[in-house]
Amino acid sequence: MQRFEFLGRFARNRGALVGAGLILVVALMAILAPVFFPTDPLRIVGLPELWPGEDSEFPLGTDSLGRDILAMIVHGARATLLIGLFASAVATIIGVGVGAIAGYFGGWVDEIAMRAAELFQTIPNLIFVLTIVVILGSTLSNIVIAIGIVSWTPIARMTRAEFLALRDREFVQACRSMGMSDFRIILTEILPNALPPVIVLSSLVVAGAILFESAVSFLGLGDPNVASWGRLVGDGRQLIRSSWYICAIPGIAIMITVLCLNLVGDGLNDALNPKLRDR
Amino acid sequence: MAGELVSPTPALRGSARRAAALKLLRRRLIQAVPLMLGVVVINFCLIQMAPGSFLELMTAENQVSDPATVALLRKTYGLDDPVWMQLLKYIWALLHFDFGFSYRQNMPVIQAIWIHLPATILLMVSSIALAVTIGVAAGVVASMKVRTFWDSLVSVAAMFFYAAPSFWLGIMLIVLFSVKLGWLPVGGMMKIGGNGGVLEILHHLILPTLALGLFYAAIYARVMRSSMLEVAQLDFVRTARAKGLSRNQVTIHHVLRNALLPVVTILGVQMGTVLAGSVVIESVFSWPGVGSLLFDSVSSRNYPVVLGIMVLGSLVVIAANIAVDLIYMWLDPRIEIR
């Protein structure tokens, strides 16, 4: 019953619903990219620098080499979404791990964990990502891990706060008196109760991760084998005098996706805490 | 980091406040030591994790192949020492602001960074000033006209600027204001052959400031709006209204000052991201700051400069956080900051 109430509250939020719908469209686009555009999106298919609408075969126009921008956007959605999701997963795993241990054990463990979180907040995030990527190499996995490493601190703080609130509740005390191990209490008793707000935060981290990845790719430091949206903006940068749409279109795609993820995150948040809704 | 609330103490005045500020400053400086040490250790780990030895990469980049020179470099960099010894030496060198030598700029790393720092600080300060001004103003307007056209306008604008990638926004601003309208320069800090007058620099500063600052303005507008609405429900506001003050008087003198506190807190937390954001913006606008230097060093794999920027960038963030804490204390004397 509770679950339906939650869904109902989420569905009453129009922005969140529209956001969720559009995210679904982008996700479908990413999954079905090879169906819509079975050939390599980086193949030259027409005249260079055709403006959107100029040729009905290329609704979003072509770039400086005559590649179909729509095909590149659809295929780019795969890279962008996957990197965002995996980076957020890395951040969530680190954040939940650190936050759970800090909140459950408290004392000096907590002190060390929170100092570590402070440390990672001190290092300017994008500079850290660029440093990791340049020293360890611009591969997809390094970029994902680097973004995860700079994004875990808010998740850790949130998890810690939830654990602090839950660790002395009766059901946990009951488990402890039954002789359940700390590890099992954390994993099977407290974590499921602490998870909902953490998941909301993770959805917002996906949005942040997409922005990070697009900045890294825009600077030309992304994985050279992956054509994400950020890289398309970077590629079009030289032509802003004649054909600025080449830059504009992938940027709009990034903006819409991030915007929708934020709307969904806000909607989930409101649905979880109905009292805060009118803020 | 900023503004962990401890038990409220009675408001302090004059010399007592100054003493409290000094005490806070001292405590913060002591806390900064382990943080900086942590940054240095992370740096050191990154060097150790680099595929192949750091030295091999460096010699390859600088095309040094003479075995005698390589042996000498091995000795100077202490690569034959045990790891903990190397770490201690590294910390010792950094304590003396010795970040190594940059062959590309043909000067010590610290000097290369130092030359580029003022431009970045200028961009950061102007962007934060813009963000706070626009964000606070928009948030106040939205909160005073809740659920009207103006409120929605602020929400929608904030939503868009919060989602737009800053580099893309920068390029779009260039397309509109430089290419189409021809009002503002495409990039750089001064005209070619220009004398670098204040007006000339300000003219070049407008677009990068907008591109970097509007994202943060969006955040502050949202925070300010909800914070204003929250404070407006507190008892002292009702008292002020009951005293016969007008709604505007109460909003400006009583609500605004208290509602600013969360904005200041966020400002402190985000100092690092503002600095990092300037890296991208500087590359879009060829702004001659640390970001441009970092981009150049990353592209040419000039590790000493990259690592130096990471350490000094963290130092700037710590210093900015201390400044934010002091501002916080000045804004709300009741609060004792741990």
C-alpha cells in the first residue's frame, strides 16, 4: 500500500513525470541506437555543414565532415548515459560503504571517515578527475572511476546520517542481543531502511556525472574511441562562426538529459518527504 | 565544513568577537594541516600508480636518453630510496614550495602557477560575486512573490542554468554576443597589443563570468528562495510584524540577513568546484589563468605542473573555506563554529 502512495505522490508532480518520460525516451534511444542507425554514426553520409532542416534526410543537419548529427546524437546517448550510470554506481558503492561504517561504528572510525570525506571535498573535483585521467590514461574505466571518486562524499554523509538515526533503534538492539554480527546488522537490517534517500541522491549524482564526463570529453581528454555528447560539442567548436548548430545541438541534448534527471530526483525527494514539498 | 552548529551562545561584542574570530582562525589553521597532508599523500599515490615510472615518462617527454643523465635524475628524485623515504622527501620539498621544474615554461613550477594565479582569482571572484548577487536577488523576489509569474520565471531559469554545461553556455554566449552582435570579445584577457587597462580587462571578463557564474546563481536562487520562506515563518518575524513594521522592512532587515546563512555555507562547500569550473571556462575563452595552464600541462603530460596545481588548488580551497567561516561568524554572532 505504502508503495502505491509513494508512486501517487510522485505522479502528482508534473515536472518529475515529464522528466521521467523524457529520460525514458533518451534511454530507449540509447538502447535502440543500432536499430535506427545501423551503420557507423561516424561515417560520412552527405554534404558537409548542412543546416538542420536544409535536407529532410538529415533532420539535425550534418557536421563539418558531412556526418549525420542525429545519428551521432542517438549513438552518443549510449556513451553518455552509461558513463553517468556507472560513475554514479561507483560513487554510491564508495559512499554507502564509508557512510555505513562511519555511522554504525561512530567514534574514531567515524572521525577518520569524515576527515577523508572533507579531504575529497577540498581537492577541486574536475582538477582531480583530469589529474587521474592524465596520469592513469584516458580509458573509459578510468574516467568512470575518477568521476566516482570525486562524487561519493554527499552520499557518504547522507548514509552516515541515516545510520546514526537508526543504529540505536529497538529492532537493531534486538538483533544485537540475538548475537547477530555487526556486518550482518549493517547489511540486512539497517541498510534497507537507510537506502531510499540515498537512492534519490544517486539519481542526482548521475546528472552530475554526465556534466563531468561532458566537460572531460569537451576538453578532448575523453576516451578517444567513444563519441559522447561532450566530445561532439568540442568537435564543433572550431566552426562557431559559420555553423554554430554543430555545437548547440549536442549541448541541448546534455542539458535536457541533466534537467530531466534533476526533475526526477526532486520528484523522488518530494515523494519521500511530503512535508518538505512546498519549500 | 562551514557552519556546524554547536550550542548557541549569547551574542559577543567588540573585542570578545575579535578574540573569538582569532580563536576560530587558529583552530581552522591547525585543522588544515592534516587536510593538506592528505592532499599531498593522494598526490604521491597518483605518482606511484602511474604506469611505468614517473621518471621514464619524464625523460621520454623531454627526450633525455643519456644513461648517465637518467642515473643522475634517479638519484636527484631519490627513486632508489624506499617508498616511505620518498614520501617524506616529497613532503619536505613541498614544505619549501619546491614543486619541481617545468621544462615547458622553463621556470620552476611554483613560478609558472604564480604567474597564472591572478587571472584565475579574478575570474573566480567576479563569478562568485555575480552568482551571489543574481542568485540572492532572484531568490528574494521569488520568495516575496510566491506562486506568481515571477516565482515561476525564477524557478524555470534556475532549472535551465543548473542543467546547462558551462562550456556549452560559454560557446553559446560567444555565438550570440561576439559572433552575431559583435558586442563583446571572443576570448583572451586583453586586445592584441592592448595595454591591459581596467576597462579593457572588464570588457573581456563579462562573458567568462556569465558562463561560470550563472550555474551558481541558479543554485543560490533556489536555496535563497526556500531559506527566505523558512525564516519568514519564525517567531521573531511575527514579532517584528506585530511591532508594526511593514512587510518590506521586515523582509529586508530581519529575514534577509538570516536567510543568507545557508547561501554562505554552500559558497564555502563549492569553492573547489568554482575553481575547477574555471578550468573549463578558461579553455573556452582562452583566459590566461591556472585553468589554461592546467589544460596545456594535461595535454603535454607535464606532470609536475598538474600535481602542483592540484596541491595549490586545494590550498586555495582551504583558505577560501576559512574566509567563509569568518564571514559566517560575522553574519551570525550567535553561532559558535567548531
